[in-house]
Amino acid sequence: MSQLKFLLEESRMPKDWYNIIPDLPFSLPPVIHPATLQPVNPGDLAPIFPMELIKQEVSQERYIEIPPEVRNIYKLWRPTPLYRAVNLEKYLDTPAHIYYKYEGVSPPGSHKPNTAVAQAFYNKLEGVKRLTTETGAGQWGSALSMACNFFKLECKVYMVKVSYYQKPYRRSLMEVWGAKVVPSPSPDTEAGRKILEQDPESPGSLGIAISEAVEDALKREDTKYSLGSVLNHVLLHQTIIGEEAILQMEMAGEFPDVVIGCVGGGSNFAGISFPFVREKFKGKKIRIVAVEPESCPSLTKGVYTYDFGDVAKMTPLLKMYTLGHNFIPPSIHAGGLRYHGMAPLVSALYNHGYIEAVAYPQTKVFEAGVIFARTEGIVPAPESSHAIRAVIDEALDAKEKGERRVILFNLSGHGFFDLSAYDQYLSGKLEDYFYPKDKVEEALKDLPKV
């Protein structure tokens, strides 16, 4: 009988995060200050981030040590298990070997605490008393709420309104850990009030929620802002996923031909893939696939250009694949993937051809999630089910071609807070929302001139 799970001892947990920037075979476009149109400097970012995170954002060190205080909290759930999906392989009758790295074993049920704990630690070190943030489906807000609780920091979460009402128990979880949660757009900020005046029924977006959280942080000296995806330091903290996976694939005696992850802002995808991109740079033959929603396809249908990370134009300008900062994605249930832009690092890798991208509508995604739950037992988050959809298609392609293919994907979180979405799918009420070309074209008209 094949071994089903591969567990690392705590003593083998990686002691360093992997910084991909020094290994890139191309130069990264600079981050631009929107007022001066010059590259930003550390002082420009100091009002919203602690200096240690700013240093990590621009670091040229290949490996950055994980502080012992952070590693001790990681031990509550790390190293996370790697599973061989034997039952799914049998169901698909495929010669492919399918492995998944399961991040849903963390207390909040996703990969997000890998950076939340680190960010809370560095803010506490600098004397910060309070953090603000945004969250889509609630995975990030839950993670930061837990991290702030551990480090005795106040936490305010602006939760995208459609998810606030779709997923009330995510809000409850954040509040259990002591956070204050409000639906965004909210009347608490100037940015929120402006949106509500224009559209009182606005479902919200991550771009709007970011504007609110940044504005809130800028108004108080004791407060910093914390971001759950997109920026370099966030992706850096997630690379512990891929570093563990490399060790576990060695235990399994295999190396992946394909690495797959869902992608919204880029954090879980970078976490699983960047250590394998490093191996690709070294000459390993490996395909790396990012999977996004058809209704918000920033990589597959976006424009690679400079744009704001938020609706209110409060962030620096990032060169990324974008659908336009004013774009409000349809109200799909994979709330964590409803973001108009893609992480600059992921965008650059895609632009240079080192990674691939594919998009799916949500009914096909939920179909894959149900197949996985019925074969492997775990109900996956809607975000993670995007990766599963691509894994199934990849495994069926291997079957059709009669190829032995090793597939690794990141099961970035469980779907226990998403059962209302599964209920809609099972009752036939779930709708597909395809690429809204007209709305994207309208949003792209407001791109900054750089």
C-alpha cells in the first residue's frame, strides 16, 4: 500500500524564508510614488509598515532567518502534512501521482498565519499597539486576529461586505480572537463613505477594503497597516510552505513535474511555488501553474502595467497584471481571489514566461471541490478548489496521453466556513460569472500615467 502522508519532525522545520529576488534572471520594475513618480524609498513606507518589513520588501538576501519567537508559534501547526491523493487518483483512473500540501491544519484553517504571525511580531517589536487590515473571505482577517491576540495588539478588520454576510462565522472567529470587524465599504472612513454615497448597495472589494484600512492606519500614530498578500515580504513569509514540500517530496522519493496553486493576490501560490521556481532556475524541468477565477482573471485577461493597489489611490504604484483598481469583481464565493491585481513578483514571473496561468468559472471549481471531498475527505475552501480543478484536468490529460506525471498542489485551506456556498452548488443555485469585459475596459480607463 502506498504511503499516504509525509510528516516532518518539528526539528526539520525550515529556519529561513526564501527570498526569490536575488535569483531572478531579470530586473524588477521599481515601486513608484504616485505623487513624485519616482521610486519609493523606505521613508515613504514608514507610516504604514514597520521598518523590518520594509527591509524585507527590498532585501537582496537569498535567505532570511525566521525569528525564534515566530517559529515557536509556527510549531502550533507546522510543519504541515504532505498527502498523496491516492483515492483521487483511483477515481480519475490516472497514471499521475497527485500530492497536496495541506495548510488547513493551522488554527484559522488556511496558509495565512505564516505571514500574519511574522507581521504581528515585527510590529510588536517596533512598539506598534494596533493593526488595521482588509480581508476578503476572512482567511486573512482570521489569521491576523489570531496573531494580534498572541502579541497583545489591537486589530481592526475591514471585511469585504459580500463576504461579511456570506460568511458570518468567519467574522465570529475573528471576534473570538479579539478583533473588531466591520463590513466594507463602511461609514468609519472617508473612503468608505465616498463609496457608499456613490453606491449604497456596493458589495465591496479588496481594493475598497485596503483603502479603508490604510486610511485608518494613517490617522493614528499607534497604528500600522498589515497586508495579507501581494507585497514581497508577504510572499517571502509564505515560502516555508514550498521549502517544507521539497523536503517532503524527497521523503516520497519523487519530484513534481507540475506545481499548481490558486491565485488571487499571490501569497499561497508564491508560498508553494517560489522554492520550486528556484529549482527551475537551476535547470529542473518543471511546470508551474497559477489558477484564477474566470470572473476576476488578472493574469489571463489583465494588463501588465503600473496601477494602484486600492480604489482610493492611497498605495504606491506597482507594476502588475491588473484589471484596473476601480474594478469591482462579481460576488463569487472564492472571496480571497476577488482582487483586481496580481503580486508584482508573480506578475513578473508570468510576464517572463516562467509560470503559466489558467482561469475557471466557479461551478466547475465547486464540482472539483466536491469530487475532492468525496475522495480525500477534506472539504476544500473555494479558493483552493480552483487549484483542484486544474489538478483534475492535468491528471486527466496525463491519462489521455498515457503519461506518468507527478503533480503537487497547495490545498491552502479548508472550506468548513464555506458550506453555504457548497449548499448553493448542491441545490443548483450557484451562478457562473464570466470575464466582464465592459467593466474591465471601463476600469482600465483610469490607470495612472507612468
